[in-house]
Amino acid sequence: MKKRLCILFAFVLLFQSNIFSQANTTNKIIVITTDGFRWQEVFNGLDAAILKNKFYQNGDSLNTVKNFGGATAEESRKKLLPFFWSTIAVKGQIHGNRNKGSLVDNANPYWFSYPGYSEILTGQVDTAINSNDYKPNPNTNFFEYLNTLPFYKNKVIAFGAWDAFKRILNEKRAGFPVINGNHVDSFLLRDPQFKFIADLMKDSYQPFGEESLDGYIKYMSLTYLKKYKPNAMYLSYGDTDELAHAGNYPEYLKAAHRFDDFIKSIYDFVNTDPDYKGKTTILITTDHGRGDIIKTQWTSHGQKIYDSHQIWYAMIGKGVEPLGEVKSKEQVYQKELIHKLSKISNLNFIAKK
Ligand SMILES: [Zn+2]
């Protein structure tokens, strides 16, 4: 009997400490992804072996070398991703440089978008998710969990260039808005700033069909952040993947360069605004890699493309140790990333269906 009481008491303590730590968590959380951006460019900058192939030059190879080339990998990557290599490399962490032994990989066996985003956002692999057309995600995502906690309740939002995020995050069940670039929800259109961005997009060229261009997502998310002050936000960009599939290496690099600048605009705001300064943790990653060994395969990814399970991730902000570029041996899987963020933020997310 005594033993049972002890166990019960321990359970009560454990339960209370969980509630206590969650109730006291006031960490703001931002997750940012860009689709199919390779670790090779993150760490080595411009890949001359790809650019020398005239099929991938888009008639712009001289400018591309001028803008993003360098005598060393370090010089080139700094020109391509100045925020990564001047700020995150000093104040945060960048993982995935396989040449230094830091391995980051998809745990899912598919190496394309829906399975990758699901792995990131639900913190687990569900092998049933084997198509980009898969139904609304049966697994609970991290932002859905946050939306059940008092501090985050109704202060969670996602902006995705790709319309599939309404399914990937299961918007209907999850209970927070998932804004798709091309179909801005009516509650946002009542705000003249959002109406302006949506009108501009409607009247502009939309080369990727149901996927909006990244610039619109940048302005929507920044506007929302400044005006409505969410406590948790997910942002997903897509230009890098689309331009790589198109075989356009100069534009793929420019998209990555813009992505770096989008992160900088978010960081600059949260690092100066009193509601966010010193209280915000940012996770940055990608859904899958792309080909590399066979140079013509850089445009593609998926099970048949060797190397395309290889990814990277970065973190910066509250609670993130300033490790810089990780140069020691490690093996990290994509499904672990959201749990790392949860732990750093003093939260207790458990992956579940
Ligand atoms: Zn793709």
C-alpha cells in the first residue's frame, strides 16, 4: 500500500511539474523551411560543376559567378547566404556539413515533400504518407500541440507557398489558420495590407500554379508578425525546389539568396521588438535534399535519386547554444528536429497519431 501511494505521489508530482513548466513557457517559436535546398550549397556555396553545364546556366553564368562565386567554399557560401554565415554561424548552429562529419538525413524513405514536411512537423515518420496528394495528415503536428497550451492558444499561424500545407498540417483538425499564398483566407482580406498583397499576387504572373512565389509569403508573414504578434509561426518557402526542377541553377541560387534575406528580416524584427527580443527561438531547415554524385541529378529528388535524403538544419535564438558550424561527428534525423526545438523551448511535445 505504501509503495502504491509513493508511486501515486510521484505521478502527481510529475504531472504537476509538466503543467508547471508548460504554463511558464513563454518562448516564441518560429519554424522556417525552404523546399529542396541542398546542403551542398549551404556549406560550399556555388557548385561550379553544375554551372559549367550549359543546360543549367540560363544564359547567366558570368553574373552568377560574380554574385555567388568565390576562391574558397567559405567565400562563396558567405556571398550566397550572408545571414547564415555572418549571424547564424556566430550566434546559432548550422548542422549538416557532411564533409566535416555532421550528417542530417530524412528518416522517411521517400525523399519528397509531403513525407518530409510531415516528418519535420509531426516529429515522426508515417510510412503510409507516400504521396504529395495524401489526405489530411492523421498525425498530430507540433503547432497543433502548441495551440492547446494557454500561452499559444489562438496565437498560432502558418504561411505556406504550397497549397498542400492545409492537408500536411490538417488545418481543420489542428484549429489554427494555415494560409496558402494563392488563396488568402477571408479573415485576413479584411485587413487592407493583406488585401493589397493578395490583389498584387492575383494580378501577377504565377509560374508555379497552385504554389505562390516566395516574395508574397515574405510580406504576408512579416506583416502578420508585426501586426498580430503570434506566439508560434510556421513559414514555408518553395522557389528553391521549383527552380531546381526547372534546371535553372542561377535562379535556384538567387532563390536561396532571397530565402537567406527573408530569415534576416524575421530575425531583425524579433531581435528588436520588445515582445520577441530574447524570447524567440527559430528553427530553419528543408524537407529533402537533391542529387549530387551524378551531376545532372541536382534538379531532382526522391527514392531513385541517390543523396536526396541528405539535408541540413540551423537554429538561432533563445536557448540555442552558439555552436556555429558543427564540425564534429553526429547523425541527426529530420524527425528529431521539432523535439529539439520543443526541449529548448521548455515544452513537452510527444509525437502521436
Ligand atoms: Zn520537388
